[in-house]
Amino acid sequence: MPHIAVVGSGPSGVYTAQSLVQQGSVPDVRVDVLDRLPCPYGLVRYGVAPDHEKIKSLQNNLRTVLHEDRVRFLGGVEVGPALPPAKLLELYHAVVYCVGAAADRRLGVPGEELPGSWSATDFVAWYSAHPDARDDGFVRGVRTAVAIGVGNVAVDVTRMLARGAAELLPTDMPQAALDVLAASEVRDVYMVGRRGPSQARFTTKELRELATLPDTEVVVEEGELTLDPGYRDPVALPAAVRRNVEVLRSWAARPRRDAARRIHLRFFLRPVEIVEGGGRVAGVRFERTAPDGLGGVTGTGRHEEIGAQLVLRSVGYRGVPLEGLPFDPGSGTVPHLAGRVLRGGVVSPGEYVAGWIKRGPTGVIGTNRPCAKETVASLIEDAPAVVRKELAQDPLTGLLAAGVRPVEWDGWRAIERAETALGLTLGRGSVKIPDWAGLLDAARGASGA
């Protein structure tokens, strides 16, 4: 009976498991979905903003796959020195790595390491209760924040910085983060891009949400917007970009009003230094850019400084090497041929990749479906050679023998029940447990282990 491991339980991993059990060419396939964390769903649990209930509800679809009879969730299983890829390949007929892109891109400017300078990934992990997150408080003592980047993650962190406590209370945000954000004194949030509005990566739905926040004014500068030829004449722009431009144009045309908080959307500003003051972030120095006529921008030599006590960089994700797998540092991906892992340019039998570690951090959640299907098609094509070996035992037995104590589906359900119970004690709905000890205590309680 073919037994496949899928490493990673985010959308790419779950879609890979789904494609494997739905294909009919290789019957009776069993799939173990392994994850380093005791909780499934990857960035759907730990990367989607807590106030985006519709997107978070995708967990219900992923749950259906993980609850399938031929799929087994095994959390708390870390592939690395104690369980290297070579060992995993001994336990399974094939392994598909769907480990995403866990690192953030750097700005590469002076002052980036100052206290108060963070990646948006760090901030998101904190308010999403990722057990590896640092509890820095982030917004304590902050009145002005700068988010560098103009994609959906930048919009998310900008929105969360401007949210009020009443709007966050119904979410599953961990209580400690809620308390800090509820006490926030942030009054101005700048979201800054080095290019123009027609090159921004945010979606119109995300952009419009900024104008729905209570007692919050969105400020745009018409003079900056008109630097963009696409803004001045949007006829040739793709429809999605044209909608963004229309939203920005409507905001530029309306009169300013008083509000408790302001969100400033700024364009054609490139960060050149994070400014220090008193041993921590005091602002960001930008160079004004201008379109170069080739779709990029060039520096003008003119500079502007925005004072701030918090800087969040949101300029993209990047894959990180997994010990024992080949890695291309230039692309931040594992070298592959239609999902087949390449070692030294040669296909490595039984090893595959899907998702961001395969193609880079591009696309939306749904993009992972065709990506997973391509990889599974390669695996099925290779099946006569890959699955002919006999496995000595149930892979779970081998994992236990290697000293791994997986959190199985019952353990994950116990975590969910514990989070519901925690929310009840706080007068809220389900509230995420933010630390390893709490998650594992809840999971182990399911079996009494």
C-alpha cells in the first residue's frame, strides 16, 4: 500500500494530500501530513489577519481533507537533524515538501536592526499567536508607525494598527496581544511604496477596507499619485489595477476630516535609512523616486524623513533552506523539475516539492491547487518505480522509534476545545493559545500522555 508523506499542513500541503487521495491511477494511497507545529493550516491559521473571518473560514475546507480516512495529520514533527530527509524517505515511499517561505526579505538599509524595526511577519506572528513569536509588545509607546510595502500584508498590518479594541474583541487574537493593541496610542500609520499606485500589489477589496475603519481617516496625496502615468491615464491598466486607481482617486477628491487616527498612503518613496534616536527607531529617511519609463523607478536625490517609533517592513517572503534538501539561495526555492527535487541537476527519486518552496512566494491561496496537482502528476507518473519498495512498518512506528511524539488529529481537536474554553473564561469566542507549552499541554491532555 503506497504511503506518502507531505511535509507542511498549509494550503499547498493539504491540496497535495487532496490530489493524492483523489487520483485514481495508484489505488489505496495513504498520506501522512506532517507539520512542525502541533496545529494545522499554516498561514491560514498564522498569517491571515484575525478580522478576516471569511478567509480564515478556509480552515473548514482544509479540515475536510485532513479528516479524510486515508489522510493522517501528525503535528509536532520537525524535519531536521533529528529527522533528516534521508530518514523520512526510509519511512515513506515518497515525500512531498510543502514548507512554504518562512523568512522575510530585508531592506538592506542602515538602522534595520534597531529596536522598533521589525518585519511584518514578526508582527503578524505575534497577533496571530504563533508559538515562535516574540512578545515584544510592538506598539507600546508608539504614536506613529511606518509599514514599508504596498501589498496585502502591508494593508493587513496597517489595518490592525488602526483597529479599535471593540473591533478586535470578537476575533481569536490572543489575549495578551489584544490587551496591548487595546491600549495602543498609535494615531498615524504610514504605508509607503517605492513605486506608484499602478504597481501596488494590494487587492481592491483589501484597500477599500481601510476606509471602513471607525474614526479613521485615509489620507492620500494627489501630487504623488499623479507622478504615476498609469494613474493619470488608467485606460490601459488591467481591470484589477484600474479599480485600485479609482479607489485612490475617490479618496484624493474628498475633503479631509478630523479623526482619531489617520492612515497615510504614500508612493514613490524609497527607504534609505532607519533613523536612530535614543537607541531605537525614531523615523525613516526616504528618497523620492520617479518613474524611469521602463516600469521601474529611479532616485531623484531628494529626501524626506517620516518620524516614527515603529517600522514594519513588508517587502516579501523568502524560502529558507531545509537541512538535507538542496536549495537555490538566488530564488529561495528547492531546485525541481515539475515538482521533482533535483540534486546536482538530477532527479532525486521519491522527493518532491509543492507550494512556495517550489515556485517562490507568488500567487494567492488558490494558486497552490494547480501547483500541487502538477507535483502529484509527476509523483503518479513515477509511481511504478517509487512505490515498489516494501515499507518495514507503519511510518508512525518509525517516527516514534526516532523519538518523535506526534500530535495526532485528536490532539489537535483537544487544542481547539482548549481554545474555546479559554475564550469562555475571557468572555470571548475561541481565543488562540500563543505558546508551545500551552498547545502541547492541551494536545497531550487528549491522550493523558
